[in-house]
Amino acid sequence: MKVCGVELKGNDAIICILALENSLYDVPKTRVQKISLIDVGDAEAVQKFQFTFAKLIEDYKVDKIIIKGRALKGKFAGGPVGFKMEAAIQLIQDIPVEILAGSFIKKTVAKSQITIDFRDTGLKQFQEQAFNTAFAYLQGS
């Protein structure tokens, strides 16, 4: 199974594609590490963001998108731009999308019997939460 972990931060959807086959994890190289929504008030820009994301998912033959959930209110609540990007991703045709709570991700990564040193993945530091989101989903399923 190949999943795309997503962390929404500011105007960026930070991504990490992670595959699990025969108990082996693989982090394929991708052409981008994040997809940005430049003008949140412009419908065309939102459609372009959605198209770009969908094309990436199609090109890398991803089975499922896993988004790191954010609080709806309170001190650590997600911003309106993030929720707009989340909705655009959820509305992509023919690809299931799941939102994982941050507490589930943290708990699953902590109790995992597989220890992966993030520095060995070849990913950039800002992709760590997206990686943990994908990893937690694969461990929990």
C-alpha cells in the first residue's frame, strides 16, 4: 500500500509518500515536497492547487491520502487556509482521504516496534510530520 502523508501548514500542504510492501517501507523520491495555495480568495488558484495535488497522487499511484488533523478551536487551532486546502484535497475524485488525530499519530509512532531514524529517510526536516502521519497510518492499519 502506498499512502501520502500530509501536514497542512500556512499556505502549504507538506507531503511525504510512503509505501509498505512485504513488511518493507519505501520512501520514493518525489518531484515536490510541498504544494502551495498562493491566492486563497481566487477560485482558480484553489482549483489549480487541487489539480496539482491530484496529478501528484495519480503519477505516484498513491492508494490513500492521510492528513494530520488539527484542532478546530483553541490555542493550536488550524487556520482558515488550512481548512480550505483540506477540503480541496478531500474533494479529489477517486482517492480516499483520512484525517488522523495528532494524538493518535504521536502515540502510534512512540509505541511502534520499528524505529526509523528520520535522518536516514532522505527527506527534508520540514517533512517529518507528514512522514510520521503516513507511518502512523501504515502502522495502525
